[in-house]
Amino acid sequence: MDIQSCVTIINEWDIVAARQLGRNVAKELGFGIVDQARITTAISELARNIYLYAGKGQICIDKLYDGGKAGLRINAVDSGPGIKEIRQVMEDGFSTSGGLGAGLPGVKRLMDEFDIDSVPGQGTQIRATKWLR
């Protein structure tokens, strides 16, 4: 793992900053335009969830190196209300905000690896990884 870069999410401008950070790191690692768009879309969804549901949190980006492979990990962490029914929020079409409900299932589809831990009343941590092909 390389140096971790983080953006604290408090307002909508922080979502933009997190997206830009992700795009810059993806570009540095050699991801193509399509994968850069996938990564920034995933970051946008995760950061927006922090903003809407937790009020405050962080998006951290790690550069990964594993046996000659390079990748990028998004780590979204908050100490908000947590998610009571993870299975339910991972269903396509489920939304508590009136949106399209593509959020977390969409992030999972855009990335190569996806992991979520949440404790009601304590917060949520989501890790999503994309490997350079």
C-alpha cells in the first residue's frame, strides 16, 4: 500500500473534491478513461451517501500494489446512524432518499471488490477496489 489520501465529507463541494482526488490517483496509476469514470462515479455515490445519511465522514483513496498488480481502494467511513438492513440497501431499486436506488449496488458493479461493514448507531465503512487490467 502507498500513501493514503483523504477528503473529509461535510458538504457537496467535498463530494467534488473526493471525485477529483480519485480521478487524479486513477490517472497516476494508469487507469484508462472508462475506468477513471467508473471510479469517480463510485466515489460520488459513496460520498453522497455520507453527506445525505451520516452528515460527516471521509473518503480515503489508497494506491495498492500486489504481486505486480496495481489498483486503487476507496475507503468510505462515517460515524453516522449505520445501516440496519445491509441486504435491503444492496437490492437494486431500494432507496430511502427518493433516488433511483442504484447507489451501493451500482458501486459494487462498477468496482472489482466491494465490502461493507455497518453497525447501527455507530457508522459504516465501505471498501471498494478496482484493479488495473
